[in-house]
Amino acid sequence: MTALQSRITMAICVIVGLSLLTAAGLTFLVAPMADGLNLSDGDVEEILAIPSVGSLLAVFSAGYLGDRFGQRRTLALSAVGFSAGAVVLATANGAFMVEIGLAMCAASAITLQIVGVSLLQRATVEGRAQVSAFTTYGMIFPLAFLILPVVTAAVLGLANWRLVPLLWVLAGVCIWILVLTLLQHDDPVGVQAEWVTPLLAGIALAGSARAVA
């Protein structure tokens, strides 16, 4: 693996790891958040489902966005979206704003993960470099779900629940910095395929999932 490939691999792994903060920490966050905002049990059930809905909305269009606008630019914009969603969550005063913030974080996170793995595949091409890169990448998810819930619980034991989404804001800023400093400039592929169909497919899948739930 070349130095450039190693740099891109580590950057993508850190970016994806930070994007998992919402998924890994929400279970611990929801109880103190519900107490602080006086949310009902029904509100809590809706809130727990929202990240899945947000992810499904973006999952089909994420790859298209990377090709259409450039993977580096898409990752940078997704980092901004992640931080913006966390700001909405940190300042929420009711269930609706919580759901909006979580949906933004989840949609941005799935975009970071999909575009990140696409960029990693493009950077390593094939052979030993790709095997090494994806072996490292595969370690991120189990590590994140081992470490991040513990960190979230520790923070909640010391401070108000709003500190957790504020840390997510910081994570989004870190992702943005990593994208701009460690990843190469890339040119959009310039695909002209329409984007409405992937978005509608995501909406339909999210709606179906909510109906089943």
C-alpha cells in the first residue's frame, strides 16, 4: 500500500467511525433526553425509529451524489449536514425538532459511509492494497459499537444530555477538516442520470419501513 493509499484509508476509517456516533450512542441518549424534554413513550418510539428512516431516505441517492458532484465535495457537505443536524438536536425543545435533527444526522452519516467506501475502493483499485484497506475498514464498525456507547454513557454520567449532540457537532467539524486536508481533490464523473428516482425509492422504502413498524 502506498503512502497516499494509507492516508486515504486512515482518513476514511476515522470519518466513518465518527459518523457512527449517532447510531452507537442514541440508545444511551434517549432516556435522559426524554426526561429532559418530558417526552411520552410514543415520542420515544418515534425518535428511535427516525435514524433508520433518515438513512433509508438517503441510501439510494448517496452514491449518485458522489459521482455527480465529486466524492470529496459530497463528503464535505455531508459533514456539514451532520453537524447541522446535531445543532438542531442540541437545541431541540420538543420531539419534532429532535426527530429533524436525528434525521439530518442519519442521512448525512449514511452518505459519509457509502461515499467513503466508494472512495476507498477507487483509491486502492485492487490487489493487496485493497485487501489491506478493506480489512482495516472492516474493523471500524465493531470497534465503534464497542467504544462509542461507553463514551456516550460516560459523558451522560457527568453532564447534561445536550453535551452529547454538541460532541457530534465537533465530530462533524473534524470530519470536514479530514476531508479537506487528507483527501485528494477529485473531479465529478459528471453523470447525467436523474436523481429523483433514487430519492423517491428511498422515500418509498422509508415509508414502507414505518408502515410495517
